[in-house]
Amino acid sequence: MSKVVHPFAHRLGILRDWRHRWFAEGPAYLENLKAGVLLREYLLKELRGMYVGGIELERGKQLRVIIKTSRPGLIIGRSGEGSTKLRNSIAKFLQKRGLSVPEIKLDIEEIRSPESSAAIVGYMVAESLEKRLPFRRVLKQTIEKVMANRDVKGVRITLSGMLGGGSMSRTETLKKGRVPLQTIRADVDFHKERADLPLGVIGIKVWVYKGDVFAKTNKKDK
């Protein structure tokens, strides 16, 4: 039988780099792992609604938190007040859980084309569903908006749950363009999101295909 492979993990070390980058041994490994998992969950909850496309953590002498968003102004705030508050809240969060608090560096990177980020597209769908818009219209409008971007070659969105106020859960999928999942050189961005509705949770999966990536050849080799 076929196995479902996570599109991000499938390309690790080839097209993708790890989202948490550090090295440790012994008790420090366990502490860093626990801090990384808890901090990621905390940041995703705190920054919901700010169109975050990805969170990366790097550890060395200091803890570097990289937040990728299409609306950096929402996080930075006026004259950097938002980023200062966020940095302080991260330090308090780690301290409350009895974890070591290193020097924290916060980097906020802007995503130029939000329609090519699966995380942002997933949040856009969740936001529309939470506003009680019809799910078929949401799927169709979102896919048309994503495909209008020149960087995107294909998109696929799957919704599962109590759709349309029905008494039984079901799954709906809409796809446009190509989404090659097994081609390793295919640049496929994937994200899972959830929309909290009165009848229950609706699960959202988004695949965005941005073309193939080939190794760069030097002009001297030609």
C-alpha cells in the first residue's frame, strides 16, 4: 500500500533546510528540543491573524527567532514596540517553564508574494470559513487568487469536517494546475490549518507548486 509522505520532510536536505537549527548533547539536547516545540506552539498561537508564513529557530550563543510574514508592520508595531513586547514575552514564556533564557534576537522577514506561501493561503481560507462564508465559494476564489500569481504553477486545497452545516463530516478537494508530490526537485509548499466553527473544527490542507528547482551550473563547466 502507498504511504503518505509529508511534502516538506520529503525534500529535507535537498530543497529544504531544517526549521530548527542547533546542535547539543545530553541534557542540553532535551531542553533545547522541549523549548523549540513549546516556543513554536506559543508563537503560532500568539501571532495568529498576522499572516505568518513560517517560524524558524537558530541556537548558538543566542536564540535567533526568524518570523516570516506578509505583513511585518503588524508584528513590529510603531517604532518597534511590538517586536520588543514579543521578545520580552518569549523570555517570560521560557522562564515560566523552567527553561534557560539565552539572549533572544528577533528577525522579521517580509514575504513578497503571500499567495505563494501555503501557510498564508491556509490562514486566508480559515479566516473566510470562520466568517461563515460558503466553503465552495471560498475554495474557488482562493484558488483563482493563488493561480493569478506568476510564481505558482499549481495549487490544491482540501477541506474536511462538518462542511456547509451538514450532519455528517466529509471531504472536499479543489485543484488547479499541476502538483507533483513525488518529484523531489518540485518546489511544493505544504501547510495544515484549522478553522474553528460552531459545529466543530474544519481541517485545511494546502499544497502550492512553484515549479522545478535545478542545480545551478557554472559557466566555466559549459
